[in-house]
Amino acid sequence: MSNTDMNMRGKIIFYEEKNFQGRSYECMNDCSDMTSSLSRSQSCRVESGCFMVYDRDNYMGNQYFMKRGEYSDYMSMMGMRDCIKSCRMIPMHRGQFRMKIYERENFGGQSHEMMDDCENIQERYRMSDCQSCNVMDGHWLMYEQPNFRGKMMYMRPGDYRSFREMGMSGMKFMSMKRITDSCY
């Protein structure tokens, strides 16, 4: 496989112990349950691509964005309470980015179409909340606080009618960021 193919696919290696010690598990695509390969994971190395990692199996629980680099003790670096149980590779997207955000569930209330990052929906759109969205193009990260801070949620193309029904009850999304080529 050439370097170009490798960068398009992505590769992450999880280690049982901090500082890349202990048994390891190599992943080049989505993995809904890593516990069959590793009982725990306390460090990882992203050799190429970008990944969302989750502290529960089946892409549930808290989500963390990881791009190329070394994470020798990600539990303390990211404030994680539990180790990674599943991961999802984020495909590289070239082209335009488009997402429509809605103030209420089921695409109700005020709406705005976005094509670039938004640091604060309250300031930009005078919108106090975002409870549903439609991602038309690209891959996005939505954050609970302005300026891309706090808990995050990965959004790939599709309709998201209710964040509450997706297990994000009580969370408000206040900023959105595109996952661009520069992340790789």
C-alpha cells in the first residue's frame, strides 16, 4: 500500500498501558467494540488520518477527536474517566462543506446554512440553541461551548432530527468546526 493510500485510509494503534507499552491493537477502519482485542487502552498513536474515539462500545458515550500524533496518556490529557472502547475513522473530505442547523428538534424553528466554522452560534446567528441539523457535505464536529470547547459530537452527512434522542439530552451545541484536510 502506498503512502497516499495509507493517508486516505487512516491508521491508529492502541496500547494497553501508558507510553505505548503493553499489548497493542492496530485499527485501519471502524471498530465498534475493541474489548475483544484489548481489555483496556491507555495510550495510542495515530499514524495517519483522523479518528473519533468513544469511551463506550458501539460509538456511544463521550467522544474525542484524534488526529495524527502520539497520545502517551490520553486519559489524563483529555480528562477521560474511562478508556476507549470503540473508534470510527473519519474519511478525508475534499470539496465544499454544508450543514444546516435548526433551533429545535425535527428541523423546526430558526435555521441557518453554514459552509465554514462557527465559533459561536449565539453571536453569529442570534440563535440560543441547536437541537437538530442536516449535514449535506463534509464531516463536522459540534461543541457544547463556544470557541470549540467542551464535549463534542462527530457529524457525518445525514439528517439528525433530535440530538436528545441520540443520547445528547441537555446538551446545547454552541460552536461547529469542519474536519478539513489540515486535520490530517
